[in-house]
Amino acid sequence: MTFPISVKYNRPLKATITPDNEQQVLQYIEKSILEDKADNVAIQSLYVTYKGSTSSWNWALFKGIDNGTFRLFYKNNCWFLNYQINMRKLFIYTLIMSAIMGAYALLYGGPWWVGIAAFCWLCGGNWLINIVRHGGVASDIAFGIDELFGDQLPPESEEDKERLKSWF
């Protein structure tokens, strides 16, 4: 799937993933998303996947998402967390609702653009909210992984500390 139905987030990790701590990282990801009510969570080699939500609340974090995948990968001497979400149902359901609203408006002499406006409002708003919320999920989990292995991170150099001070 492609954008906008499928959205990917890549977050660099400060932690180093090794065969010894790989399962601990994957279990941390699983625990984090289960706390937010993800459903059908499965752990595979360097992957954690889920499908939907266990929550009946309409604005639950994973409710508007068909499925998602967390993947760990190594590129350019750095580990990354890749998080991909798929929102096919969002587009299908809002398209159907918008078509009904547009047909209703045309049937009763309303403007023809009501269906398009309804789609932009319903789908666009929900899509944007999901993108922002799940970007935060990717960042929070990446930060949590780094915190999990904080004692194994390389120490900050004096140059990094000086660069940080220049911002203040």
C-alpha cells in the first residue's frame, strides 16, 4: 500500500540491538501497544504486528487503524524503529458515507459538492489525527527502547554537550 493509505515512521535508536536483547526490545514494544489496547499482537523475528483494537471506545488509539507493524532494522551504522500503519477501512467507509451524503444532497436540490466536502472533512480530519497520534506512538516507543538500554548507550561527548548549551 502507498501513502496516504499506508504511512511509515522511521525513528533512529540510540540503543544497539543485539541477538541477546532483541527479544527484550520486541517484548517492550508488545507490552507498550497492549497497554494502549492493540489487538491480535504477534511477535516475529524483528517484527511486532497488530490488527485493530480491543477497545470499544470510538477514539481509542488503534481503533481507526486496520493494522500496524513495528520493525527493527540496521542502516548506516544505526538501528531504526520503523512503524507502518494501514488505514484502508477509513478511506472506504468515509467514501461510502460521503457518497450517501452527496446523493442525498443532490436528491433534495442541494449543491453537488456536499459529498466531496463530507469526504474531505470526515476522512481528512480522521486521517490527520491518526497520523499525529501514531507519530507520537513511534517516538514514544523509540524513546522507551533507548531508556530501556540507557546504561549501554555511548556517553555524550563534550562537543555534543557544548552544542546543546548553545541552544540556551
